[in-house]
Amino acid sequence: MRVVILPSELKASNFAANIIGKFISEKEKAVLGLATGSSTILTYKALIKKYEQREISFKTVTTFNLDEYMGLHPDHPQSYRHYMNNNLFNHIDINNKNTFIPECFDDDYVTSCENYESMLKRHGGIDIQVLGIGTNGHIGFNEPTSSLNSRTRVKTLTQNTIENNSRFFKDKETQPTLAITMGIGTIMDAKQILLLGLGKHKSQAVAEIIEGPVSSFFPGSILQLHKNVIVVVDKHAASDLKLYDYYIHTEKMHQAYTCK
Ligand code: GLP
């Protein structure tokens, strides 16, 4: 696991955007796995800037989002489709037909989930999966005790997640308690994983995924078993890491070695 600690949220987000941007410019048909939430907003802004400055194009890029609330129409301001349109898709040259979100518009959730998995396979899998981390360790909406081999399916949200995300919903607005999410097994199939942890409120979660035991009770800890993970954090989100100085040193070594 490569741990990159940067002085600010902006620097961490720019770092993440540089990795994604470089990949897109080098690979003809890149497949990106995307996340929603506050952690990814600055990264998407940086990607939009790269597009505007003609550094990158998304014309041949395909995206698969991690998750979506059950029962929210794409036009609902809190739907993840709405988030993606607002924060990225509407500002770049991506073909909307190449943007996939695990939505379900009838009652056949099982088929929708299976179709999502098939679609992923048909596109050759995800090249880079972007992730945030929930304070309870969830990745996507894989809540604590999710099967570490799980595939795309419907999950019941924990009270902790519902409360954390309630800030996005208006008073008295119905907040979904179920979501469709890529499974942990689905996420682990990505060729590379790029996790963003920003802010002091993520410091314990970041320490758990990097230094804690691998456990379904803290789903993000499974990333320790992936061969190609970069965790990008700002110094506040890194503040509970026991080996903080070691990660700073190893990244310096990494930069020195790869820049030769
Ligand atoms: C949400 C999403 C995740 C996201 C995480 C962190 O509930 N389902 O995909 O990464 O929780 O969100 P935030 O970045 O807002 O802290």
C-alpha cells in the first residue's frame, strides 16, 4: 500500500487528479470507477480544469460509479447521478452513454445488480477505482460486516451512515435507508485503487484501513490485500497514523526512485 501524505486537501486532491489525468491521457479506452461524497469534489474540479486546459479528454473514457441510493430519481438533488452530472459529467466531454451508475428503476433489483456486474466485465473491468472512506470504514456502501467477497447488491445503511449523510438532505425530506452498491469483491477486482481521505474527521478511519487488522467489521481494511493501492491523505486525515514519519520517508524514496 502506497501512503501519500500531503499538506492540504487541495494538494491531496490535485495529486489524485494527476494520477487519473495521466492515466486517461495514456490509455485509449480508460475505465474509471468513481465515488461520490465530499472527498472527491476537489479531485473532480481538478480534472475539469485539466479538460478545460485541453490536457485530457474523456471522449473514450467509460465510468462506473460505486453506488446509488435506492428510490431516488436521477433528477433528485441527492441522487448520485445528479451529483456526478453536477460535479463532473456536465463539465467534460464524456459521452453520457458511457457513464454507468447502479440505478434500478423497477423492482427487479437482483437483475439490475447482475447487469451492472456483466457490464463491468464487458468493459474489461475497472482500471482505476476512486474511493472515499466512511467514518465506519465503509467503501461504496459496503457497511461493516459486509461480505469481503460481495458483488453488486442492495445494502441496508447503518444509522451512522444515515446520520453522516443527513447533512445533504433537507429537513423532513425522506432520506433513503437502502442503496445499491458495488460489492467489496467488485471493488477489489479493480486493477488499481485510489483512496482519498480528507480532514481530521477521517483520521481514525484512515489509520484503521492502513494499520488496523483486516476485518469485515471495517470494510476498507480489505485494501491491505490489494496489490496496487494508493491512499492519498492530507496531514489532518493522516494524524492518527502510527508510522506517519515512515510514510513520509517512503514517499520521498518513491519520488526519488521513480523520477530517476
Ligand atoms: C458515502 C458514499 C461513499 C463515500 C463515503 C464518504 O456514504 N457512499 O462512496 O466515499 O460515504 O463520504 P464523504 O467523502 O462525504 O466523507
